[in-house]
Amino acid sequence: MSSVPSHEEAVSTSTRDLEKAALGGSRLINRKRAVSNVKPEIRVVEEADLEESEPRDDEEGGHGQLPATDGRAGHAPRLNSIWSSAELERLIEGEELDLETYDVNEFRDGFCDALFLSPRAADTGELLRRAERTLPRAFRKKHPLSLRNFIPKQWHEVRSVAYRVTRTRAGIKLLKAFAAYFTAYALCLVPWVRAWLGRYNYIMVVSTIVNHPGRTVGAQIDGTVMTVLGTAMGLGWGAFGLWLSTSSASAQIGYAGILALFLCIYIGLVAALRSYFIRLYQFVICAGMAVTYTCLAEVSSEEVAWGKLFQYGVPWVIGQAIALATCILCFPDAGARGLAVSLNDAFETMLDALDTRKSQRRLARQRLAQTFINLSQVYRDLSIDITVTRFDPRDVLALRNLLQAVVRALLAMRPEPGAAGLQDSPLDESPGGVTSIFQALVQTTVLATPGLSDVAPGPLLTKIDTKERAVRLVRYQLDDPTKRLLKRMTEALQSGHAVLMDMSGYRSLGPSAEVPSDVAGALVKLRKAIIKFDQAESSLLDGEELQSKFVPEVIELFAYCRPIRQAATSVEAALVKVNEMQQRRRRMRVYLPSYPWRKALNRANAQIRHDRGGVTAAAYFKSFADIQRLISKIKSSEHYIIREEHEDLFRAATIQSEATHVTEEPMAEDGRPLLKRSKVRHSIWKVAHHLQGFEMRFALKTAIVTSLLALPAWLDNSRMWWKEYEAWWAVAMAWLMMHPRVGGNAQDLITRALLGALGAIWAGAGYAAGNGNPFVMGAFAIIYIRSGLVGCLSFTVTSLALLTGNQDTPPLATTISRGVAFVVGVVASVIINWIIWPFVARHELRKALSEMMFFLGVTYRTIIGRYVYNDQGPSPTKEDIERSEVLEGRLREGFVRIRQLLGLTRHEIRLRGPFDPLPYSALADSCERFFEYLVAVRQSSLFFHPKFVRDNDEAVERLLCHRRDAVASILTNLYILAGALKSNRQVPKYLPSAAAARKRLMDKMVEIEAEYEEDEYKLDPQKTEQRKWVQIYQYSYNESLTGCVAQLEELERYTKLIVGEHGFDDFYSDSSEGED
């Protein structure tokens, strides 16, 4: 039996089943119990607060005399669990728990025994006030759909555009795009050029719009190849359909059906390619436009106007040549600037994170998470296209990995101890006259730490009499080395920043000229600071002043300083790579695309992502698909019943299974597998499963909308006006505006339709103003250039059609007909996207939070089973750690996408009811905090290996039930909450209490540890020394696990605010109301 269900199985768990199961037990007054059917894989605790621990070889600690809880030397109280115990007491405050089992353990064949407590009363107003602080930056702006702010918003956008055009790189991009567009437009204003190109000469201008030169040279070359190939493919398919429809008398009778079939099939295929492979976006867009033109423009059952193929293909190629020449000759960007901008932003964010006044702010941590994602994106953008730069993509890949390690280390840094009381507490001054957080800790943490007054007194120190003196000693020893280490890390990052900006040629983007580029010197200073810190730390741990058991304040100081030391190691490794790149000093050279082609099909450069639209939605779906793919690789082990006669065999099989991460298939008596997998059947199932995805849905609705709009082209009574007014542009615009991910909304409908109409009106006004004068038309084109894709296409097609069209057709009719065609295409595409399988950000946000909770459950199980409870198997390998870091990076990206998705909800009209973003934002923030605690548990467990668990089978057996219940209660809560969000059903009022289960576990740990410590003291009084690193990492370990339990309560509260709460009384109130 699998220990972890799939997402669909987990989230479909009925809430009523859980309530009925609880109703079958004892009455829920203060303590309620029920048996849950969650069977966790973990058989040992995630909590290991133990004595005999072997530290790592590279983490040597000192030895000293252990103080005792009862006044005897040799034993210390469990001071590192005081904070955890106090937090658990707060979570279960007011509950009278009778946890005495009288040494009776129920194994229950691996099932957990859940504790159900009365939920604590929650102040909804206070929860929402706290949620306001978690809103993303998008909510700081005025609402985009507010009518009151519409005019001020437009004025602000105009000023913003003017600033970007005149002060930033956007002005150069606009200049390049305008140069190519106006060059092609001016050529079309020349009469003999129009005559030579034919009726559809404006296709040359349309070509420069679709693949405009405001991008890098490599992206422009790639776009040129893609658009030309796509156009050729569309023209070829359409030409084949035209030939077939007129190949015989019978075919001529049904030519309309043949062309409709060809158009529908081809649009469906290229729409599927458009949604499956992002890299082929420009190819399929041009292919769809070309086949629409071929099958709908100037069609007849009698003969085929083959010349129209050249009238479309030749102008398109010329337009691409103009765009490519403009991109290369006018302020060329070969890809180095984008890399320089991203590296500059990354270093600025990391430097801000080293500022202790900013590092723990929510916005600073969100910027670090965004930087982690941007570093991956910049490498993809560099290696996916042709680039000309001094940076070798292989060096950028290595640098990206090292900088991401720095970001992970900065995210692991802890807040300043006692920071909450610094402002109101008088500060002492160190001998150097510098005030620090360590000095404030003397007055703040002793009184602020919950539960310290309940600690049994004992001889905690031999040469230091009081806790205050112990804290002062550590303060004076670590204060200066820690500050010096932070300073050297800042200087090192600044030097590396300057070097990379110098190498890229964009030093003006980076630090000022006063910042030196001496990376080697910065490395020397950083290493000296590391050595000094290590010496100060070792002198404390190896000295006789402090014993191996510390008071909580001392442990908190070490726990604060240690991540800074680890971050220094990451910074040092990154600077070594920067120094290596500086020493080589490569020349500018051309680098061909090196990104793996299988992955490249699902990636695109920055400009294509912008032109395609729906960047947020596409990134969200892609990120969650990557997370799901990684989660699916985590194999769940089967549940076995351990019997005494097969215990050795079971343990050996378990070790082998865990070492290979592969679940053994059930075997028959003759040795053959019971489940035979057919590759053919599995392949068929995969294809059928993909046919149910959004890709084929998009292909279907795109084929529907284009086919319906194209019907007048093949009907006898509408064929003439369709041909005269070039109404095929309605189908082409519908194809361009359809999007596989983003649904329609009111803002898109109004904006795009208005711009399409205004483009035609502006073209008619320009024609009327000068009676078709080319100079007047050119002036009107200059003014209307920055009007978006729809507006620019509408103006271009209408204005040049007025110049080239039939003189018998009134200009007003031409203007109205083109404008109506563009508006109809835009409105049809937006409405179809809005109605058929729409993208609703509110719904996707709820589903994303559901999936994220499920991912956190699997991640929690994996960390507990692989890192914490690994006494049955080998320690985590380097590959295990790398896989965990990759998954953690994807999860960080997932939280960024959730915040971006939350911002999209502001663009949707609430027709069914109001939407409050506050609980969603707070729930996402609580999930992220839960995840950060999990990361801290994994990192601490690498250094905290409890030998006590590994070497004592009796203790493991006594703790088995408590550990299982503690793990299962968290998993059960996460799966139930995920299911409630996914199905939009109410959450049961009573859920298994993870706080009570952990409290029972910790109490049992205290009891068992006291017994074994006392026996060890009697047997070997001289054995009193203990590794001190264990206590430091154990403090972070216990604190993080208790933090998970605390955040679980927040997850429950905010989920209930979103979907509601379902109590036991609802069963009876519903029935009684029905009887009345």
C-alpha cells in the first residue's frame, strides 16, 4: 500500500467521511480521538532530541562537563526544546490532555491515532489585518477596472511611456521597430512599388510588425527563419487545397467543403503545435495567417489565382529582410545587455539581503526568490539563441548555480535574535564602542523567551555564574567577527559585481567607479574574516568557560551566526568562479545555441514571451508542470507488516528499496510479476491522456471560431463583398488574438476592439485629410505607430488598402469594412476564450494553492523519511541533496507564480460575487513559511545525526507510535486542506491536532532520554563530554519542526476563510430544517 496518495486521491477525500469517522469515537469535549486511515511511510520521528550523537568529521566541536537537571554534574536539562514546548503549549492552550498511556503501546498495524481538539477561536478581523501585509506589490496600484481611475491611469501611462522612450532602453527598441516599420510603409507609399508588389503590398509592412527588430540579433535571426518557414508552409498547404478543390468537375462542385476541411484541419494542427511548443510560436502564427489568406482571399470554384501566392510571399520576405537589416545595423544587441541587466539585478538583491535591517523583510525575501528564478531564465535566454558576448554559456551555467547557492544561503539566514525588543531596550556598548544585536540580547531574550521561568535551576556553567554572563561572553567573542564577516561578504559581492559589469561592457549599469574590481584582494580579505570567525567560534566551543550544554540564548546566538558563516562559504565559491572568468578575459565571439533542443521546444526568448502574451499564466502552468514532474519521480515505498520471524529479511529489503528509490513490484509464486506493463498500451494511454489536455481544447475552439468566421467566403450570396472588402482579416485577427492559456476578460475586449476601430478611423482620417497624399499618410503613420499590435495592423491594412484599392469603392466603405473586420475578429476570439474552457485566475489560484499544499505534503514526507528517519538506510548522498535543492528551487518558483496569479485576479469582473484576495494571499504566505521551515529541517538534519535513534532499538520501538502519529497528523491536515480547496468544499471543523501529537512526542522523548542518560551516567561517570554542534543544529531543527506545526494552524484558518467550515451540527441542522 502506498504511503502517499496521488494528488487526485488525496484531494478527493470526502470531508464527510472524516467527520463520520470521528462521530463513531468518543464525544468531542476537550479531548477527542479517532483512528485515521493515513499510513505514513515514516516509521521513526522527525524529532530526534537526543544525547549520543556523532557529528560530522568537518564539524569538530569542543568537549566539556555537562550540567545536570537534578544538580549532579553530567546531565543538562532539555533547554533547546524550551521554545518548542512553549510554542506547543500556546497552540493547545486551554486543553486538558491526558497523555498517560501507562506504558501500553498500540502499534495498530501502522495506522495513526489522531487527537482531535476543540479548535481555537479565531478573530477574522485580525486574520484579515495580518493578511493585508502579505499582499503582492500589484495590489499597491489602483484597481485596473476602476472607472474613477481610468483617465488618471491613462495619463500616467502616457507619462510612463514618454519617460521610458526618452530615458531607458525601451526608446532604442521603439526606434528600431519604428525604423523597420516606416521603411516598409514608405516603400508602399511609392506608386511603382505598390504596383510591383500587387494588391496585397501591405503584407510587407505586416511582416515587419509581426517580427519587429526590437530584439536581440540572435532572436531576430531565429524569428526570420521561423516566420519565413511558417509562411511557406501555410502557402503550400493552402495551394494544395486550392489545386485539389479545382482538380475535377466533382471537386469544383464541392470546392467550399474541401477548402473548409483543409482550413479547419490545418488550423487545428498548428494551434496544437502553438500550445504544445512555445518555441514554434512565430512559425505557427505565420503559418496560420498564410493559410487563412490562401484559402479565403480571392477564392473561386472555376480557377485559381495563383499569382496571389507571390503577392503574399514576396512582400513577406522583403519585410523580413528589412527588419533583419534594421536589427543588425541600428544599435545592435547581441545578447550581452540582457545578461548584464539580470546579473546587475541579482547582485543588487543579494547585497540588500546582506543588510541585516532589510534581510528579514517580506519584500526582500520575495525579491531573493524572484532572483533565484531570474538567474535560471537569463542562462536560458543566453543559450537558446545566437549570441555575441565575452561570456561562455558554460561559465554562465556554472556561475548561475553558484549564485543560486548564495541566494539559498541568504534565504537561510535567521532574523536577529531579540530584534523585537531592540527599539525600547537600552543598549550596552562593547569595548569598541559599537552597539550590536548581541548586546541588546542580554536585556531582551532572557525575559522575552517563553518558558524560561519554568526551567529547573542547576549548575549550567562552571566558570560563568549566570546566563547573562554566558550571553555576554559569546557576544563579545562573536560580535566583531560576525560584523566583519558580513562586511567582507558585502565587499566581495561588490567586487564580483564590478568585474562582471566590466566584462559585459555595461559598467554604467553596475556599481559606481569607486568600487574596485579586485576580486582576488576581496577573496583574501573574505578568507581572513572566515578564519577569524572560525577561531572565535572554536575558542568558545573548545574552551573551558562554556560547557557543552548551553542556555537557550547562547544557542540562539550560535544558530544566528552559523548561517552567516555558511553564506560566506557560498559567496567565496561564487567569487572564485568570477575570478577565474576574469583571469581568462575571453574576447568577443559568436556562440551558437547550446540549450538542449528537447527543452528548447518549451522555452522561448524574452521578446517572444512578450509578443505571445499571457506571460504570467504560461509561466504558472509551466512551473507547476515541472514541480509535478519532479514530485512524480519520488517513489513511495510499500507498507509492510513487520513480523519477528522476518524482521531481518524485512530490514534488508527496506534498505535496498530505499537505496534504489524503486518500489518493488508484487511477484507471483513462480517469480513472474503480477502486473505486466505493455509499452504499446501505455503509449496509447499517454496519447489519449494528452488529447484531454488544454492543448487539444485550444486547437478545437480555435478551429471552431475560424471556421465559423470563414463561412461567408464560400457562400454564393456573400462571396462578392467578402472578396471586395478583404473580410478574411476577421479570421486572421481571430487567429492572432486566440491564446492557449489566457482567457478573455473585459479589459482585453474593450481595449483591443477600441484600438482596432481607432486604427481604421485614423487611417480614414489621414486619407481624407490629404486626399491620399503619401506625405500626409506617412505623418499619420508616425503618430499612430505605438498603438499595439491590433491598432497598428488595423491602421496599416486600412490606409494602404485605401491607396491600392478599387477606385469604384468609396473610401468610407473601405474604412468601415476593414474596421468592422478587425473588431469582429477581436471580439469573436475574446468571447470564445471567455466562454469555452476559459482561464479564470480566481479558480486557478485556488487550485494552485491546493496543488502546493499537496506538494508540501510530499516534500515533508520525503524530508522526514530520507533525511531525518534514515536509520534503516544510508545517509543522504550528494545526488539526494542535489535533487532536493532542485525541487526546492522549483517550489520557490511556484510561490512566485502564485503571487503573480493573485495579481491577475484584479483584471477579472466579478459577475457571480465579490472576491476577497486577502485570505488567498495570507494562505500563500503561510504555505511559503511552512516550506521555509521544511528547508531548515533538511539543512539541519545534514549535521544533526542522532546516534541515540540508530543504536537503540528499544527506544525506537517505544517512540514508534508517537513519531508515526506526529508525521501522520501533519500529512492528514495537508491532504484534507488540499482536497477542500481543489473541490471547493468546506473544511471539517475538527482536524487531527498536529500540536497535540508533537507535544506527546516531545514529552515521551524527555522521558526516554532521561532514563538512558541516567543509566549512562551510572555506568560511565567519566563519559560527560558531548559534541556541541549537535545542540546548535538541534535547536534549529526542533524550532523548524515546531514552526511547521504552528504554520499548519494558519493554513487551516485561512483555508476555512476561503471555502468555509463544516461542523458536526450541520448534519442535524440540515435535517431539522428540512422537517420544519
